[in-house]
Amino acid sequence: MGKDETRSLVAAVVEAYNAKDLEGLRDLYHHDATYWSALTDLCEGRDAILTHVQELFAALPDERMRAKVVVVEGETAVAEFESSGCDADGVEYRIEFTEVFKLADGLIDSVTVYIDPETVENIASNH
């Protein structure tokens, strides 16, 4: 994949995530992809990843994500994200985090998420 295609794949993740489109996300991952975040144990396989994403949708139902910076080198993309929404009391929040995507054959093979779990827990506990 070239840099433009890799950037497009990251953009597709953002678009599907914001639309709460699990099928759209499913199409972006290898069936045996892995996903690690400080918010969960290692997710092994596309179905486990989508289960975790469903949990995120439930905890932060109005969350909107955007990629602020995407750097691509070979089969790796590093994206700095910002997510925002409102908690249960209507108070706006903003979360910043970084994800490292490893790609293979035009699909996501692994994702590593660097995020402060305490920040997310504080917001989600209000929902």
C-alpha cells in the first residue's frame, strides 16, 4: 500500500467509528488481527476487537473521533487522535490518544492504542 491508501484506511476507521458502523469496521481488519489498549486485555481476532469497540460505543455513545496527525512509513501508520462528546451530565469532554496501525495486504493486522485509562474511566463512569 502507498501512503495515500494507508491514510485512506485510517480515515475509513474514523468514518466507520463515528458512524458506529461495526460492519464497516469489520471490513477493515484481518480476521486474525490483534488490538491492544490500556483499556482492555489483548483482543485477538476481528470478532474480539469488534466486541471491545461495541463496549466503547456503549460507554461513550456520542463520542466523535478525528485524526489530527497521521504519519505513514511502509506498512505502519501512527495516528494522533482526538475524541470528544458529552458525559451523562451534558459536560463536554475531550480525549487525546495515539494509535499505531500495522497493515498487511491492505487491511489492519494490528493496532496498539496509547491512552490514559483513568481519563476514559472518569468520563465513562458518568454514563
